[in-house]
Amino acid sequence: MTRIAKPHHPPTTPSTRRHHLLALAAVAAAACALPSAPAHAQAWPSKPVTLVVPFAAGGTTDVLARALGEKLGATIGQPVIVENRGGAGATIGADYVAKAPADGYTLLMGAVHHTIATSVYKKLGYDFQKSFAPITTVALVPNVLTVSATTPAKDVKELVALVKAAPDKFSYGSNGAGTAQHLIGTQFSSAIGQPLLHVPYKGSGPLTTDLLGGQVSMSFDTVTPVLPHIKAGKLRALAVTTAKRSSSLPDVPTLQESGFAAFDIGTWFGVLAPARTPPEIVERLNAEMVKVIQSPEFRKRMQDIGAEPIGNTPAQMAQQIASDTARFAKLVVENKISTE
């Protein structure tokens, strides 16, 4: 019968046990010493990314978010889910993202409105310049003074005459208190020397529906949600609010051309992450988004909705936010804009 020899184990002594423990400790220390950021960057994204739109569905913010999200999802290998959290002039959605985990999985489709809201809302639960990490500005979209096609006015001068003749019959809608539309409407009201009733909505979708139905007399919304109705003859564009005419409405004059020298406000839209999001994730998001924004397909999509694609750096977007926050703080005071 063949005997199988048992393996020989040297006797364990306190000295060898101590040697093994020291070796294991050295391995653990070496693992902890490895830089964690690259490993974190390589792991992201491992699940779907949520892009929060702080307005109701159907407006420019929503359209841009869905156009960007669709292409971004393909490049990062994970779905980008657009989630609408409208209300309070886009501040509810912003507050939600500001308090979300800073892991690159919850982003905000922000806009110029947030730089205005900073001065309008006295008790925000976040600081737009400190609570977010800018990623990139997606696009700039002109705002346009629009009325229902049933309104007799064919230009701004005729509209002003109608308003002054029957001021109680006219109102303007916006995407909420503290938005660009609210600021433009207040400036316009001050310029013509006639108060106008402000009707805030949770987004361009419900605002456009009421404008078409005559529940509000006019809006100063971005070109995107009203362009199809202007082309269909259901709404009439009287003037754009930027210094230059809109490429999608080349025959529509600017408010400056219509006699209002101080007007030059458009609406930019951009993506931000919660502050303290790892820099490597912000850099990755910026690179992927800029790639999408600069693609011929996306640029064509922007042209179709009256938007000018941007795609800048996080630092450039941060500078834009700081500049606009200071600029609009002055206009908010001058026009006595308040949510109260």
C-alpha cells in the first residue's frame, strides 16, 4: 500500500507570527497609499446619471437637457435621465442638486435665471457661486417679445399704444419670479411707464399654452418654445431682447432697434455639479459634453431651435456666472424686483 506523505509545516513561533503580521500590515499600508482619485475616475460612471431640469417639461431648458443627455449617454456608456423639478423660479431644482451627493451622478441644467434669483430670493438654501461646480455652458438662446396672433399690434410701438389705452387688459407671463423673463418684463414695464401684471409659471410649456389661449397677453420667453407657433402663424414675434437679431428670426427687430436702448439680455444654459465633485469627474464631464456640443449633429439641432451652441471650460462658465450675478444684482435693485 502506498503511503502519502503529509506536507511538513514548520512549527509556528511568536517570531514567525510577528513576521506575518508585519508583512500584512505593509501590504495594507501600501494599498492605502495608492492615489484614490484615478481609481474613482475610472469607476465613474457605473450607473445612470440624472440631469435635473428646474422647470416643467416643454421649455428650452428641458429641450436642451434631453438633446444633450441623449448624446452624452452614448459617449459615457450610461443612460442620462432627465428629471423635471420645477418651481420657485428654478430654485427648487437647484436646491435639490446642491444638496445631492457630490459623486457625478446628479447634475443641474442651470441657466442665467439662477444668477438673477440670487438677488431676488432672500432665503435660498444654497449659494449659486459656492454650492456648484460649473461644467460647461451648453448654449445661448435669445429671448423674444411675443404676443398672440389675435392681438392687433404688429410691432412694439403699436403694442405700447394698446397697453397704455387699456392697461388693465394686459399681462405678461414668465417662467417664474426671478427668471430672465421676469427681469425683462419688469424692465419693459418701467421703460414704457406702465405697470404690467406679472404671471409666473413653472416653465415655458404651461406659459406657451396660456399665451396661445389668451390667458396672458405677452411673454419674453426664449425663442425655442415659441418658434414653432410663430412659424405656424399662431403667435407673433415683435422684438428680440438681445443686441443682435436672432438667426432663427432674422426679420424680427431687436428691442434696441425698436427704441429701447438699454436692452441686451439673452438666456444661457449650462450644466453644473454639486460642489466638491471630484475634479477628475468634472474634467471628464466637460470633455464629453464639449465633444457632443461641437458635433455637427448637435449644432444642427441647436440651429433648428434657435440656439447658439457654446461648450466652454468650467473656469469660463464660473466667470460668466460671477459676472452675470453682479450685473443682474444691479438691475434687480433698479427695477425693484421681489418675490414678496
